[in-house]
Amino acid sequence: MPKSRSPFTMDCWNKAWIIHGHKLACRHCGAKQCPTTDEHPFRHTDTCEMSATGPRYPWKELNDLLKADLAETRRMLH
Ligand SMILES: [Zn+2]
């Protein structure tokens, strides 16, 4: 079975984003996004260097990372 791995790691994600209460914030500009708007690309401030890397969906990335972690954990247990 081919193993598809996420290009992002949890360490990578943690360097760019941080959870503030129930919102997710950019570590560079402090812009925040609610989980209820995870269908929309994250909106950085105009001056944020992260905004140059294109639209991102940090909630989806986090979700994918958590799922990948879970799959990895299950694989190790069996
Ligand atoms: Zn930002």
C-alpha cells in the first residue's frame, strides 16, 4: 500500500501558527482565524511575510497533521 505523507510536520506547523483560545493565530502578524471560517484562506495583515507564501488553510493543515499522527500511532500499535 503506498504511503502518502503530509509535506508538513507538526514542528513545521507550530513554527508558523499558534492556538489562542479557540482561534488560530499567525505567529508573525498575530492575525487570527476562527475554526468556523476554515473554508476560507487565512488572512494575514498586509505586511506579514507569511502572506507572500500564498493562501493557506492552517485549520485544514492541522486537521490533516492530527489525522496523520493518529494513523502513525495506530500503525505502531499493531
Ligand atoms: Zn501572518
